[in-house]
Amino acid sequence: SQQGEEDPQALSIQEGENATMNCSYKTSINNLQWYRQNSGRGLVHLILIRSNEREKHSGRLRVTLDTSKKSSSLLITASRAADTASYFCATPPNFGNEKLTFGTGTRLTIIP
Amino acid sequence: SQTIHQWPATLVQPVGSPLSLECTVEGTSNPNLYWYRQAAGRGLQLLFYSVGIGQISSEVPQNLSASRPQDRQFILSSKKLLLSDSGFYLCAWSAGPPVETQYFGPGTRLLVL
């Protein structure tokens, strides 16, 4: 089964609104990452939050991490048409492992 | 700066034909390398990863194989393609362990007919 599960699977909002996506995971982690994928392209790393951090910001992105609930959220503020993409969370399945497990993704559509 | 290349960008192959997809990384040494497959509208499935030359870990038993003949070269192969091998193949690299940021190539879209 997937280590990460994003929710919702799809989200459509008006340009300028905020978009929130959630990720739940199963095992203990040392970091959690969010990636964006534009249609037909490779994934692009957005932000990494470590297990000892609760919140992190990068431009219009805000990520939170709740290790007690094994969940994270990605907030995109003041959305733009260019934010239309799929968003994935990713975690190492165990501490110090060499690989990441990706969630199923949230398909975000920004309506101009 | 580091860059990652994949080719070809698209490929249409008949069932039963062989496959070779290549991935190369520039600007870094001893990277961890990864092959993923993505079905249409779905998440990423890790196929293989490598932490060094000649070291390959397989995640999903199937008719695909991977090789790492050089430090920054990762090849995905098959002797006989199946219809179910169709998908979007992504190569990625990272430093580590522990794995933090992964950097992805542009992908190869494979259609098996």
C-alpha cells in the first residue's frame, strides 16, 4: 500500500483562492517532501519539512507536519493558473533509507 | 549545476520487442539513481534504485531490469515488452543517504502496442 495518501484526489478552485492538500503516511519519518508535476513532465521538488519542524514556508507555499497524526498539509495561497498541476507528498519509508515513497497525488486545477 | 537527461522522450514499441531507456546525470558524482513508472493519472511506482555502480535494488518483480554501467548512467531494459509496460518512465537522482530532495528527468512516454 502507499506510504503517502493525498487528499483530496482532485481539487478545482478559482484563481486567487487558497488551495489546501493533505497527506497521511504510515511509518515514522525523518522528513516529508512535496513535489509538483505539470502534465507530461517530471516532478519538481517544492519543499522539505523535517520531523522536528511543525511548519515551513516558501513563497506562497506553507507546509505543516503533525507527526503525532502522521499527516502533513500543503497550502498554496493566492493561487495562479500556473499552479495547475498534480501535487505529491513523499517520505522515506524508514529513517535513513535510500529511497522515497510517493503518495497518490492531488490533481489541482486553477480556474482563471 | 546538476542536470538529468532521459531519452527517448517518447517511444512506441510492439509487444515482445526489447526496450532500452537511458538516463544520465551531469554535475554530480556518486548519485543515488532511481527508475519510476507512472500510469496515466496515477502516482509513482518505484521500479529500481541504485546507490553505486553495479548496485541495483529491485522493488517490483517484473520483466524489467536495470543496470548502472557508469557512475552517472542508469539504464532500464526489457527483453520482451508487455502491454502492461506502457506508461510514463521517470528517472531521478538524489544525494545521500539519507535521501532528501530527488531531482527528476523529463520522462519517457512508452506505448506498447
